Amino acid sequence: MSRKDDVREFLITRRAGITPAEVRLPAGDDRRVPGLRREEVAVLAGVSPDYYTKLESGTLRTASTSVLTAIATALRLDDVERTHLFDLFSEPEQLKHQTQSAPVLAESVQRVLDGMTTPTLVYGATQDILGANALGRAMFAPLFDAAQPNMARFIFLDSRARDFYGDWDLACSLTAAMLRYEAGRDPLNAALTAVIGELSTRSPTFREHWANSDVHEHRTGRKTFHHPEVGAIEAAYDVLEMPGQHGISITTYTAEPGSQSAEHIALLAISTTATVTT
């Protein structure tokens, strides 16, 4: 998909999600679109309808910070969507996020992971798993059956993912949105483009979620996993960015102390210790 298409689909889907009532505009009787019209967004942003039409169609290569800020406000974009909008109107060569080579996890970072007592994974922008500690490998055991574990490929292409995730549809939605966000930040990343292309070709579910044009940046939240050996694990996840290495993040998973999920993680820890000592 071209940058022009990305711009058009993102802006169309954002205005489609806002009703006139939400921005105190009359709905009218002849409304044929599910959300705001182009001219209504233009009025809210303080630009001419012709200018906004050109911008939404992707025929404008750049736009000023003030205009993009006004449009982001008019469309009620959150901070992640706002960042994505600005990325879409940046020249690829000007983005500071470009990936020049495949990311590699430093040995010192792997030693830190090995010393952690919570399940921990290290992700790249392409959803490749770049590193993990033993407990992280045990918790996501089905994922590590692949020679190069990749969270997106597992979610969309491995039939076991439906049972592994407590809310598989949400996992699909967030993963597609994360890939789109990264594609906006790093449009020259060939590896990222290849993953998106593969999933678009092989997974109808991915195509469905990708068409929503949603963007998401993983930060913190809760997920439920159905581990094939120990059962359900409800865990909070927290994402830590690696300074100076865009696209690489460390994600930890923790359970409430004393909960059944914490007991299940403890069982995984015992099994990994037994494996190491055997």
C-alpha cells in the first residue's frame, strides 16, 4: 500500500468514527456518510474544504504542524493516532526512526533478562522475538516452536493462537494496529513491509483488522493466556523501551500476588528450573 493510500484510509476511518453530535454539529436528514463529512472536518480544523479534500486524498505531500495539529484536534485523535498522522506527512528520509539493519539484542541485555524473575520477552518492530528469559519462553512455549518466533505470525497464522489468547480477536486487533503504527514511523523498513505483506497474503483475519486503519502503541494492560500445561494465566504487562534502539522493547508479565495466575507462573518457574538442572 502506498503512502497516499495510508493517508486516505487513516483520515477516512477517523472521521467515520465521529458523529456530528459529538462535535455539536447538526446531523441533517440527507447524511450519507457514517461520520463527519470532509467539509465538516475542514470547518472544525479551520481550513478550506478544498485544502482538506486534497490532504485526505493524499495529494499533498506535506502539511504544516499547525494544520496537522488542528486536524488531529478536530478528529479527536489520541496521542498515538496524532503521532501516526504526523509520521504520515513526514518525508520517509526525514524520519528518525529508520531501521538500517536488523536489530540485535546485546549480550548484556540478555544477561539482565536471565536474572529477572518474571516472564519477559523482547520484541522488535516487526514483532520478532529478539530475546526472552527462561520463564518467558515457558509462558509462551507455543510461540517458540518456530525457528524465528514472531508474535504477529503466531497470532494470525498459527491455529493454536485462538485457544492460547483469552481474547484472540483483541490480540489480532492490537497486533495489526501496532504493525500499522510502526509502518508509519518507519516506512523504509523492508523487514516490516515483508511481514505486513505476508500476513496480508496469508491471513483474511489480518486483512480485516488492517482495513480498520487503527494504530496502537503497546504500553501497559492486562491479558489472559490459556497455557497448554498450567492453565489460565491473567497477567499485567508493562512495556519498557530500549533507549537508543527504536522499535525494541522489553515486555514483562506479572500476576497478582497470591492469585491462581501467580501460582501457575510459579509452576512454570519450577518446571524451567527442573529442566535446567536435569
